[in-house]
Amino acid sequence: MLKTNKGAALLQVLLITVVLAGMATMLLRASLSRTSSMRQSRRTVSAQLLINACMSEINTLWSVKKPEVFARDRDDCYMWCNAAVGETCTLEGSSANASRSYTCSVTNEGKSYNVEAKFTKPTATADGCELTYTITNADDGTEVNF
């Protein structure tokens, strides 16, 4: 039995407070972890939706090319080139008729984004072209990190 000491009652209250604080901390930690992982998943899915929308636009752009033009552009890592088959595609100067990048305007959840798809020409030791996507805010041009 517990005596009617003030010290014993205070000790019991402190002990219960510590136990309840520990339980509350564990519940908050679990809840915060779940919320942050859900937020990260949402950002990843949003970025992938924007990229997929741009990919479909690029696939449409490429699907109307003649096979010879498509092969030439693919081999030289061009998104598009306005030169006829057998003519030279140039990237610089006033005679530029080709580009290694393409920018799509995509709207997601009421916000407008610019998604730039960009080819990098491989080095002599690398195979194929590397395609990277950059997502920027259409309003102010700042890069969006999902």
C-alpha cells in the first residue's frame, strides 16, 4: 500500500508523465515518417507524370519523321533537324537547323511547367545518346526539384 506521502504521489505522477511522453514521442515519430514518405512519393509521381507527358509529345514529333531522317537524327543525337536527307545538320550560327533539346509545356494540378528534354552527344567510348529532363516553373523559370 501507498502511504500518504506527498513525495510518493509526486513520484507516481512523474513516472506516468515520462511513460506518456515516451508513447507520444513514438507515435509522433511514426506519423511523421509516414507523412514524409507519402510526400516524397507524391513528388516523384508528379515528376514522372510531367516527364511522361513530354515523352509522348516527343514520340509524336518523332513518329512523323521518315525512317531515314529518324535514323540520321538518332545517330547524331538530334531532337529535330530541318535539313533534308544528305544535308548537314548544324547546331550553331545563323545556319543552325538542328537542336538537341525540346521543351514541352505541361500543366499538372493547375500549375504550368516547362519540361526540357535534352540529348547529350556521347563520347567516343559511350554508346547511344543520353536523354535528360529538366522541369522548370513556367511562371518564373525556376527549376523545380521533386
